[in-house]
Amino acid sequence: MATYRLGVMYGDGIGPEVVQAAVEVLTTAAERLGTVKFNWVELPMGLSAIEKYGEAFPDITKKALKNCDGWILGPNDGAAYAKEHQGKRTPSGELRHSYDLYANIRPSKTLPGIRNVVGEADLVIVRENTEGFYTDKNMYVGNGEFMVTPETALSVGVFTKPAIERIAHAAFRFAMERRQHVTIVHKANVIKLGFGLFIKTCREVAEQYPQVKVDDYHVDAFAAQLVRRAGDFDVIVTENMFGDILSDLAAELVGGLGLAYSINASENQAMAQAVHGSAPDIAGKNVANPVGEMLSAVMLIDWLGTRHQDQSLHHLGQLVKTSILKALFDGVRTQDLGGDASTIQFTEAVVQRILRS
Amino acid sequence: MATYRLGVMYGDGIGPEVVQAAVEVLTTAAERLGTVKFNWVELPMGLSAIEKYGEAFPDITKKALKNCDGWILGPNDGAAYAKEHQGKRTPSGELRHSYDLYANIRPSKTLPGIRNVVGEADLVIVRENTEGFYTDKNMYVGNGEFMVTPETALSVGVFTKPAIERIAHAAFRFAMERRQHVTIVHKANVIKLGFGLFIKTCREVAEQYPQVKVDDYHVDAFAAQLVRRAGDFDVIVTENMFGDILSDLAAELVGGLGLAYSINASENQAMAQAVHGSAPDIAGKNVANPVGEMLSAVMLIDWLGTRHQDQSLHHLGQLVKTSILKALFDGVRTQDLGGDASTIQFTEAVVQRILRS
Ligand SMILES: CC(C)[C@H](C(=O)O)[C@@H](O)C(=O)O
Ligand SMILES: CC(C)[C@H](C(=O)O)[C@@H](O)C(=O)O
């Protein structure tokens, strides 16, 4: 029986609760199916790691990650880092950067029974994760920002052809497995060189996928189009900051940030990460919605299934996903979705549906 | 009787039709009230100006603008400039830049009878118009972009304290006349220096307006909040590119881009400009929605009323606005709003309501 080592980083705020929930449903499914085994490796990360190791992302974690097949990441409390660790990356940024997890893949799909404001939609935002306007990701130009006088800040956006090429390939490969439609989102009417290079490179890559329909939009118009006709889009490829904004927008349009999921991936490494934050105000209260983290973990399992050509992983992912959707459809919901289930009750409902299936 | 000279630049695509409509309703209102007179000065601008004067924004227009009290600008066909005049600013960008029209003020308000996706909302986005990530606006660092190798573009965002100060004052002054609430939108968790300066400066300015409630959001979270509870926001102050994205988003959420209006203003100059583009596909077909351009013109009239302490201008603006809303409420609508009125029919409907009032 194939065994996979999965690194688990709980993170801050509601992190421990939702990550624990994700681990539980995957474990249940593995036991239920008996075709795969997971070895869980708990790795210190976040504010609690600072207390214990002096660092949010300690060396012990960095080393251990290398021996894991995949990683599950809980949210970070950005505000706490901003106050107490100014100028430092949060572990999330550090992980994406150090391991060159260049593709942040964020699906948004309306779910049966969940209120949405846009009608049916099923799209994926493929966000470039290493450059663009995210100055903190660019080691090679310092941290990408400079105070040139006490009253003038320069924030340097970086666009490089190799980085655009690989994210474009990721988007087109994805589209080939879906509805064969890629939308390039940019602002080339203003950022002429940066997004000029972005579009040109994406269009060059497109030539290798002649079956895929390609269109492009300015980011401002695209935000409006998402509201107007989200259902018309399939795969969207865009720069780091635009991807950040548009994926939160898309998530809210289809049902709320608590449901939104993602992986950060390179060719040979992937990390599950919910789109929501650490919500310190509701931490430890057993009310957080674990769906985003659960679905992110499922997406990681699918990625591993493809990478290791292991069908049993795909089956397992499918079982967990169906069980989550069933629980939601049956009206078991946390309070952010208007329900009254606790985190533990919702998790238990998913577990029951996995066992019963 | 006070007389105002208003410069009119028709622009491209549907520009001539919608600008003409705006001129017509203002003229009708002036005649109806008999308290103000407008002298209309038609100024060449746009693709037609290129044919006639070799330039989209010719010297003759630049000179004449100085002698006008206010300007009404039609849309530009960005795609045409990108193809045929690569690297040049469109007149719209050039106007904002050369005349230092630093505040782009974009209201979004749900209208009685018009479908919206967010419930009632009444907010104003105050967008910094001269710097931030809009590299083409920054003369002093070249055009703000550099190809450092054929495969690497640097796009330099610029944040300066004086520019942030004046846009913050514009936002807080506005809030004082409204619901005394300013929301700062930024991405200081990633763009630490640029948006660090932005927040710090806004918060300093806030101290001069102790009655105003201030909060702030990361731009990604804010995009989701706008969908979730647009009604909770009043005045939003933000950087150029974020303002561009969020104002299109807000416009679509409250009823569509065809209705969205704005002015670009400095202390002593203002220009009306609809938020929509030039829509070349429907140009000359008498189907464009003139409401965005009409409401932008009304906003300019209001601005002039305040600047010249002329109540009759405020009355006139009120009359035109009410008549537009009445026509919409009565179901007279262009096709983008699901109606079948032509541009001319809609304009005529507003004219009738002005005359009958
Ligand atoms: C916390 C923040 C730095 C992060 C980002 O902007 O990348 C988050 O918003 C995300 O999208 O994962
Ligand atoms: C046409 C374009 C350059 C312009 C901008 O981005 O400023 C437009 O989108 C706007 O918002 O007025």
C-alpha cells in the first residue's frame, strides 16, 4: 500500500482547528478505502513556533519539509507579524518564495445549495506567485522597495519572461483538462512594458496549445465582468497582486471566503492553503468553517495523485470532496454560512458521510 | 447672469453621442431655469483630432482649455492608441497628468428601480490619480518602466507623502459632507514601504478630522467586503491602480458601468469623465447609454457650484440629476439596462422631464 508523508503546519488563529479538521477527514477516508496510508508529520510554524524556537518558520521545519510528499499550511496572523516582526515575511510568503512554489491555483465554483451572487460559475485563477508587484518576493532587487527620501517610496514590480512562461504553461495545461479556455488578465494600457511582456509571453505559450481559446482583459474591466458573467470564464492567468485581489473577489462571488481553497505548486512540490486568514477574533471557539482548508487538502491529494500516477489518491480525494458537499447540501453549516454547526460538528458530519458511502 | 465656459472634448467611439447628450440636458436645464448660461467650447481630442491635427491632444486644445471653467471629456479608444500610437499616453491620461488632476472621484450609488447585486449602497471612491503603480504618470522617473534585459521589465511604483496628503485631505473633506467615514484601502502586508507611507500619511491627515471614523483594509479582503456589504462604506481612499479596479467593481455591483460617473479634479480645475470606455462596437448606432456621461457632467456642475459659491449651479445640477433618475425609474432605458430606448430617445426623455418640472 502506497504511503505518503504529509507535513502539517497548523499556523495561527483558527489554523489549528481547521487544519486538524482537514487531517481528520483525510485520515478517515484513507482508513475507509484502505488503499493509501498517510504519515502525518507535525511541523512547528507560526506564532507558537516563535515562542518555542524564536522563529515563525524554524530550521527544524525547513529541513523536515524536504522529506514530505506534500504540505498542508494553516493561516498566518498577518497583523501580528506586521506589529512584532516588521519587515519579515510571514511563513506563508517565505514558503512560496523559498521553495519556488510559483503557481497559486485558486478554483471558484458555485456549490449546490450555497448562496452565490453570480449564478453558476466554475473557474480557476492561476496566480503567478513569485514576482510582479509583490516586491517582497524579489530577493534579487533587495526587498524590491526603497525609501529614496523620507517622503518617497519606490516599489519595484518585476516581470520576467521565464516566470511568465512557466505560469502560462501551468494555466494552459490546466485548461486542457477543463473547458479549453484561458483568459489573460493584465493592465497593459498603463503598465506597458511589464504587462506587455506578460501578454506577449502568454500568447507565445498559447501557440503550443492550439485547442485552447484565448482572450484577455484589463484588470479593471475584468473585475466588472466577473460580477456580470463569472460563468463565462474557465482558467484565468494573471500577475501576483491581481491574482490576490481577483481570487478573493471570485471566492466571495461564489459563496464566501470560508469555502475558498488553493494549492501553491511548483513542478515537484505542492502546499495546500485555504484562502481565508487566521481570524484571531474567533480562534479557539470551535466556530470556524473548515471547508476551505479541507478542500485545499483535497486539491493537494489530487495533485499528488497526478504526480505519482496513483489513482487511489484521486478516488480518495473524490470521496472526501463529495462528502463535504453532501454535508453542506444537507444543511450542516458553520455560522459564516448561516448555520449553527460547530467546527467539530461539521467535521463529524463529513466523517459520517465518508464512512457511510 | 453668471456665464460659464465649458470645454467639450467628444473623444472616440460612442463619445460624440454620449457627450452630446450631456451637453443637451445641461443646456435645456440652463434655459429652463434662466439663472446660469453655459458657453460651450468644442475642442478637438481623440482619433479624429489625429486625422486633422496629427495629434490626439493638439496644442490648440491645450491652450483653449486654460480659458474654460470646466471640461467634459468623452472616452478614448485605448486599443486604437495601443496599436497605432504605442508608448504614447491617451489624452485622458495626458490630461490628468499635465493638469495635475490628482483626485479621481467615483461615486457608486444604487438607484431606485435599477437592478443591483449588493443591496443598497452609497459610496465614493477617491482614487489618487498621479502616482502609485501607474508608471506612465511619473515623468520624473522616466516613464516609470525599464527593460533591464530583453526578458526583464521593471515597473516602478512611486508613493510620495505630498501626493498622499492631498488625496487624503480630499477624501476627508468629502467625508465631512457625507457620513463621516473614511476607509483606507492598501496592501501594506506586502508592499510594506509604499503602502506603509500611504497608511501613515492618511492616518496623520485623519487627526485633523476628529469627527471622521477611519478604518483600513487590505485590497484583496476589501474586494470581498464590497460584495458582501457595500452598504457599510462611505468614502474610500486608495492608490491609483487599486482605485481603478475597485471603482469598476463597485460600479458593476450597484448597476453597471454604463451608469458610473466621475470627475478628475485639482484644487482649481475639474474634468467630467464617465467611467465606461469608448465601446467602438456600438459607436454611431444610437444605442449607447448616456447616463454615465450625463451624471459626470452634473458632478462637474456641482464642483463648479462649490468653487464659485454659486447656488444656481447646485440647483441646476439637482434638476438634471432628478430628471435622469425619473426617466430611469419610469422605465426609459437603453439596451445595456434591458430597455429599448435609443441614446436620443433617452436624452429626449430627460429633456422632457427637465422642461416639465
Ligand atoms: C497574507 C497575504 C500576504 C497573502 C497574499 O497577499 O499573498 C494572502 O492575501 C493570500 O492571498 O494568500
Ligand atoms: C483607459 C485607462 C488608462 C483608464 C485608467 O486605467 O485610468 C481607465 O480604466 C479609467 O479608469 O479611467
